[in-house]
Amino acid sequence: MKFGYVLTAGALAVGGIAVASLAVVKQIVRTDAPRREPLRVIAVDDVAAPRAVTLPSNAATRAPGQYAIWFDSGRGYAQLGRIIAVNGVASLVTREVTSSRGTPLRAGRSARWSGVVPSLATDVGLPFTAVTVPTALGPAPAYRFDAASDRPPASMWAIHIHGQGATRAGPLRGVPVAHRAGLSSLVVSYRNDHEAPSSRDRKSMLGQTEWRDVDAALNYAMAHGAENIILVGWSMGAMIALQLTRSSRHRERIAGLCLIAPVTDWRSTILAAGRRARVPAFVTHLAMRVLGSPLSRRATGLQESIGLSNLDWITNGADLHVPTLVLHSSGDRSVPIAMSRAFADAHKELVELVELPAAPHTLEWNRSPERWEATFSDWLHRLKPLPEEKDERRTPLPR
């Protein structure tokens, strides 16, 4: 959750408190992600091994792990690996280029930094099928990755749910782990994410209505052989997963949740975003009241008011009933890790919180891919020991 600007005292004086609160509401329910500041590609070395690209040095480009850049207005993409060199005097960093596609990478191009690795289903390296999930608003596209053909048909499926302002590309990071554990995967879209059909208001409802489209994906999975479901939710996708455990027609088939940088309470998330953007607290509180008021729908453009108390799984989540793994980082400024700690404390018997090395929001995998995957894999095996890998020393997670 990011507010795209800072409301100053002058703005409040000119526009008034009501206008300022509506501006905050607009940021809360936006369905696109704020654009990152562009980077200039300084140099490209296509001769040496490995290939390398030199970029301006900043906290993002110096971060350990795997990342990507988009360039030439989105027509080019390069996946970046380890740091080769840092030039502190010139404030430059050189990183390995592990793969690229589209427009050739050249010096002078404008690029944007990204944590979406891989960015296409074809980059995962596993067979997949592009399918559609029938929803109340129309067909929603999804990627289906079937379990390995040399194993019995998978009775457990993983459904991967992206966050606010994101697309199906983001959750692809978790598909290989689920595949190695013998699960089939469905990577879904939902209303207003610019891939699935839109609602009339084209606004984010913070998970309050989006869960219905993912419930249709559970229905698809059940119709194609799934008996149990693991929900893998990223950021707001975690809230959608939690809502499904409460409201889905298939909630008894949900065997576990893996939540990455999860929004578990929208009020706390919005307040934290307001503080970070230096919005006066009373304006943020008013914006939340506006979200929940049926009388404000004309002003906000929302089809229905948003009940933030129902989107609080820290104080109002007593009905959580499935084993839950939380992967989060203290480096997350968008969804503070204090929320995940409070969520874990509120559900001690069910929630396992693993704090990963410092990384920005939803970039835990990028920063520490080996540890991220090993943690998720171990949890899956404890939840569902595979016949050929069953280890009597492992104990199932609590149900």
C-alpha cells in the first residue's frame, strides 16, 4: 500500500479536509501500481562472460538477489543476477544479466527496476496451459501448471493469488516449489487487475469482493481433480486467501495458507501508509470512515462501502482454522512486519511466521530465493508428506 503523494498543510488549507480525505481514498482503492522512477542504462557488456549491465547505484540496484529491468517502454526485459562490481566514486553498480528478451539491451536506454522474476509463465521452465476461470463477471485468465506426469494425479492444488496493483506474473515465483512438492498450480487473475473482467466501479475493494473470483478458481480446481487446496497469497492476495477460509463454498477443502508480506489488517496498513506519506492522522482516519460509509459511495465511486472491520484478521480473525505459513521481512515499509507478528501472536496454534532477510515489500524471494524456497518447501512437506519422500521424523502441522 503506497500513497502516491504527500498531502501538505497547504493542500489541506486549499482543498479542505473532506477533499483531502477523498484523495486518500482514491489512493487506497487504486488498481494500478505507482510507477518507479526510471534508471538510465549506463553500459552493457555483451562480450564478456557473464553478460553484464551497469546502472546507477541506489538501494534497489545494490540489493543482493535476483531482479529485472524493463526498458524501451516495456518492449525489452532483462533478468539480473549477482552484483559484479560497485563503483562508489561514480555511484554505479554492475550486475550479471542472466537472460533477456525483446528489444536488445543497450546503453542509454531508460529502464525501470522490477522484482517480477520471472515475468512470463514461459520463464518458469515448466509446462503450462493458459486457461480461463468462469466468474460472475466473465472469464478470468489463469495459468495452469499440472503436477509432473510421472507422478499420480495431484489431489492437492496450489492457487497463487497476486496483490493489489499486480498481475499473475508476481506469484509465478512460488510455482516451482509447489511443482517439486507434487502439487498442480493455478495462477489466477481477479476483477480490476487489468487481466480479468472489471467491475462497474473499476476500484479495488481490498479483498472484500475479489475473493469471489478466486472462489471460482477453487471451483475450477475441484472440477479438475483437486481434493484439497493450498492458497498462496501475496500482499492483498493474502487477505483474499483469508477471506476464502471464511466465505468460500470450498472452505473445508482449504488445507493451508502460505502468505507472503501479507495484509492481515487493512486499517493498520492504511494508517502505516498515511504516516509514511506524512498525511495527518485525522485525514487518514476520516478516509477510512468514508470507505465504510454507504452515504459516501457517490463521492468515492465505489459500488459498495468497504467494511474494514471484516478485513482485520488480527483482532477479528477468530475463525482462522487452517495451518498458515507467513513469509515476511523487516525491510517491508508498505506492510510493516509488526502486523505479521501480531497476526502470529493472535493465532499461535496455527500460524508459523518466518522472518526473512531485509527486503522491500513482496521482494523476500528476490532477496533470498534459496531460503524462501526451502522454507516454503519444508512447510509443504510437513503439511503433506509425499509418498516417495515421506519422513517419519516430520510431524504434520496443526489443523
